Amino acid sequence: MIQNYKLDKLFGPSASFAGYLLLGTGLITVYFTLTAIPLILIGGALAFSFYGSEIDTIKKCYRINLNLFGFYPIGKWCRFYKTDQILVQQFTGRYTAFSRGNRQLDISVSDYRVVLILENGNKKIHLAKFPTESQALDLAKQLQLLL
């Protein structure tokens, strides 16, 4: 069984908003000229692309992927090894946007992430994110049983 998890937007919330504006502008102007098609493609890529992960519990492997336009996954499958560690960490991210008056707006995001630490301890891979710690711990226990 393959479990899909959405991690983060590719460009953040301000670029996603810009993508929606480009997409809307392109859809309105495509009626007048076909040169608006690149606007639609760029807007769709900005608005809908995101990072995600897929975990196959039957084959005991995972894939970190980039979902272009929200539905076309790009990434390769990797196997879980017995020396890998599964942890739950609290993640705090920040998005920064600047206004035309050079005012800074910081948006903080806090969630809990299930993290895979590879055997050498140098690389850490985010597998899933959850709003509560209990949900993240449930998935971490399930993945520990796979190892």
C-alpha cells in the first residue's frame, strides 16, 4: 500500500499567490491571443507545484518527489535499511515577503515532521508532516516496524 504525504509548496505562499494571478490573467487573455499560454503554464507551475513523499509499506521503500503542476511526480524510489532511524522533530519554518514600501512580513509555520536519518547520520529526509505530535508519532511507530 502506498501512502502519499504533502510536505511543502515549491515556492512558498507569496509565489503561489502570484501563480494564481498569472493563471487567472492567462485564462482571461487566452480568449484574445494564444501568446497567453506561457502565462497559464507558469502560473500553474507556481500555484500547484509542491514537494511530497510516498511510502510503500509492502516493498519497504520511499520516494521524495516534486509534483509538477500538482499531479506529475518526479523522484526515484529508495529502500529503507535496518541502520536507518525514524524520528519525530518539531519544525518551525518562516516565509518572508516584502511590500512595495519595503515593509517585511514574516509568516511562521510550526508543525511536526517524521524524519528519516540515514545510516551515516549526515543526511536527514523529511517523510511526512502533521499538525500534532501524536499523529507524527503514530506514523513513526509504524515505520519503525517496517525497519
